[in-house]
Amino acid sequence: MTADAAARRATLADVARRAEVSTSTASVVFSGKTKVSDATRERVLAAAAALGYAGPDPRAASLRMGRSGIVAVVLEGQLRAAFLDPVTIPMMDGLTDALASLGAGLLLLRDEVDGAHAPALTTAPVDAVVLIGCSGRTRESLEVVRSRGLPVVVIEGDAGEGVPQITLDNREAAAEIARHVQGLGHKRVVAVTLPLNSTAARGPISDDQWNDATVEVSIDRFDGIRDVYPDVPAFAAAGSSIDEGVIAGRALLADPASRPTAVLAQSDLLAAGVIRAAEELGLRVPEDVSVAGFDGIRVDGIGEHVLTTMVQPAFEKGRAAGEQIARMLRDEPSSSLHFTCRFRAGTTTAAPHGR
């Protein structure tokens, strides 16, 4: 190669010339679409290594196919809040892991729309979309995606017929942990839920508020608890965080006359906050109040406690969504996939005091 050629980025033609094969032969070595002899493959790869050639530029392939090489992920609410959630992080890891074979990048979008502007999804140069949840605002995003004819997958939400869904046994799992608490002998039980809708109003939940609920994860997990405790009262948190759990815990545990013996929280972060609130009030967990969570994440700040919870496969959910996107972009059939949680007994639940 000349000095000028060495100074620029090596091309497939440079590799072919050094390996003494045709450019088309070098191309199939990288694409894998046609078999070549082991000796030829080794010669091409050796030439590529010597020239610092990593492979065809995926951007060029995307342009030839009329694609951007970008997959949009629509998250509910503020992006900074989403990435404070320890469930979102492994789910995104799984998604990127599955899309690695496509060389695709991710574009993170909020489901909130500024009334003065069109939603970003309307014009964003993307090849496909992953919707996390399918409530209220994300349903509006779904309509935008459908109008553009883009492949779409929904994680934990019902997007209707024909849209691949990655689902979790939220109702069954919530019922299982409620049965665990019931088996310990608890009768005075309260649920702390995730937000019910886009307003994320905090406080005790009335029947009217349940009628307006649109977040399917919150609804399904509460329905699971009600399958075991039909009349269980509930307190809605404004988000999944330890701070929100502390607020809920203070409200539910402050009055000895109405204090429950067990609290079933819809996330581990909320459960951790309830535990902190209990300890602030001088209550012992689980002797004075049992607390259970949901997710199976690592939670800091609860001392030596091991949280009783339902462990969900967050990474696997994300990877499944990415795999279905990849299949659709390769014009292959896609499908919906269902995942299940597993119960993990911890040290934060026990029989009610005095039983």
C-alpha cells in the first residue's frame, strides 16, 4: 500500500488486494452469506488484521437498505428517573445485547409530549421502536409508530393484536407473595402501588382512582394481591423510589390503631423505603411489621435485611425485545414471549407479633 493509503481508513478493496482475492470474495468472508475455503478465509482475515480493517461500515449497509441503523426506546416520564430504576438498567443491557448483531444504535425518547411540538417519534430517523409499558401516553406513541409503519415491540403492555409483546406474570407473582404473607398469619395488610396513571398522584387509593388507572403493571400486581386479600387497602406512590417508599411508610405506619402487620410493596425500592420509615418510627422489621417487595434487585441502605420479594428476569425481558426487533428487521416472523418471576424468601417477613 502507498503512504497515502496507509494514512486513510483501510477499505475492503485494500484487504482483497493484500489477500490476493477478489473484492467479492473478501466481502463474503465478512458477511458469511457464502462458504469459502478455510485457507481463503484465514488469508482475508489476516490481511484485515494487518491493515486494521474491522469490517464493512454498518452505516453504509444501512443506507443501502434505506435504514438509519437506529432503534428508538420510548420510556415513561423523565429519562433520569428511568435510569435511577435498577430494573431499567439490566433491561436496557439485555436490549443492546440482542441488537449487537445488527450494529444498531439506541435512541432514548420520553413518552411525554410538549403540547407546542409534535412528538419526537413523528420524525425521528429510526428503523424500529421498543415501547416500555403501554399506558396512556405510550399508547399515543404506539399510534405514531403504527402510522409510520415501523416494527414495534412492547415490554409489559398490551399493544393490541399483531404487536409482539414481552410480558411478565405480574398478577400471578403478586398473588404468590401475598399468599406467602397470608400463610404467615397476616390479616391486616396494606399494598403500596406504583403510579396508577400519568398523573402519578400520591396517597390512599379510592375506587374512583382505580377506575382511572391505566398503568397495567400497577393494575396487574394489585389485582394479584386482591386475589388473596380482596379488601386490601392501597396507597399509591408517585414513583418507584426509596423516598416514595418512606413517604408511604410514614403515612401507613404512624398510627398504632390502624397500623398494618404487613406491607406489600410493588417494587423493591418502595419496600426499602417502607422499611426505613418503620425503623424511624421505632418499629422492628419483621417483628412489628413485615415488608415484601417485587423485582429482585440489590437494594442498598436496609442494613442486614434480605428483602422478601419476587425476582423478575429484567435482562432477559430486554434481550427478548431486542431479538424480536432484530427478527422483524431481517424480515423474519416475530412472536410474543412470556416470562415468570420466582419467589425469594428473605428476612423481612415473619408471623405477626403475638400470634
